[in-house]
Amino acid sequence: MLCATLALQAVQAANVVPNPDFDSDISGWTAGPGITWDGSDGSPGLGSLRISTAGNNATFSTCMVISAPQKIDLSANIRLRWGRQAGFQGIAYNDTNCSGYIAAFVTTLPPFWEFPEGWAQLSAAGVMLPDGTQSVVLAFIVLPNDSLSADASVDHVFFGPTADGEIFRNSFEL
């Protein structure tokens, strides 16, 4: 499994993800092996986080503090070049350093989602954070194909307060 982990900041009225569009780099995040900045691809503009692996996991993370649990929206634009499926998972922690696990609060990794050519938006709206949440991590997940390779990009990551809603996926061409 290939995983890019994005941790999120205190829930406020706006997007709280640091450097959500990766316009010029991946600053603000700690990148593991297989994670690079791609200045030639992105959505809505050029610049994205690229995840490439040949059977190894890759991580991309930062832990951020949540001021008070509430309903949130989260989304990301995803481009799957190689791999079986892609999605993200939100994980809640009961401390401010993402070590006291509470629960996974949302997963958008349905069985074998087929992605179109180009970029797709994957999102969840109206998700309630578990009681006691003090920090949150959002993990971007790509499952390798049968030859154990995966190549995907993520861009335009959003995390913030919400109204009620459902998990959905919108596809679009650039």
C-alpha cells in the first residue's frame, strides 16, 4: 500500500491545510521516500505532490492541532496514473502530537474505484470528528497494481468546517 499522509490544523472558517496547492514546492510537510514535488502537473494549477513507488510505502505528513471537534469537509484532487485504487482516510488523536489514537473518522477508499484519465476530485462533507479529538491526520492512499507499482498525484487539499453532506467523487478534465 502506498500512503501519503497529510495532517491537518485547527478547524477554522477557511481551509487550514498548510500549502494545499503545492504551487511551488512541498514546504510545510515532511516527505518520505517516493514523494516529490511535480511542477509540470497539478489541478487547478501547476504544482502537485507526486507519489511514486515500486512496492514500497511512501509517507507525507505533518501533525496539526484541532481546537474543538466539529463537522468538517475534506477533499483533494487526485490523479492516479498507475495503481489499483486511491482515496484518503482521516484519523483522529486524543493528544496534540498525533500519537494517542482515537479512531479513523472517514475513509473514501471504496473497492476498486476506477479513475478517469486526468484528475478527479474525491471528497467527504459533513463528517463529525470523534469526541476528544485534539489532532488530526489525513492519509492519502494508493494501492499498488498487480506489478506492485503505483504513481499518483494529489493537489488542492481542503480541510475545514462544513454543512451536512455525503462522500462523492467528481471527475473533470483539464
